[in-house]
Amino acid sequence: MSPLLRQRQAASLIALSTRTLERLRCIGGGPKFVRLSRGRIAYREEDLASWVEARIVSSTSEKNRKQNE
């Protein structure tokens, strides 16, 4: 099992704010996370990497093309 990253570490690794990670957990669309307890959230590094990899595009028009498919 890979080490778990706390929210601040995860946010730093993927260049987002902790608030953005919180928002993505609520609305969906963010990286997978682990709920350790009621108020403790952690992330696996491989899930963060997968989430970032899924967002790699080569142009701004590529996003619109994927949404229309």
C-alpha cells in the first residue's frame, strides 16, 4: 500500500488549493480520496496521478470536443 497524503500535501502535489480539493469532493470530479474518519481525508498518490493524467490535453479545443462526444 502506498503512503497516504493529507489534503495539504495532495493539494501541493497537484498544484491546487486545499479549498479546491474540498469543493471537488463535494461536487464531484476531483481525485479519488480515502475517508479515514469523519473529519480526516487522505489521498493516494496513484489516484492523484491518474486524475492529473486524465486531464492532459494538447489544445484548448480538445476539451470541447470531448464534451460533445
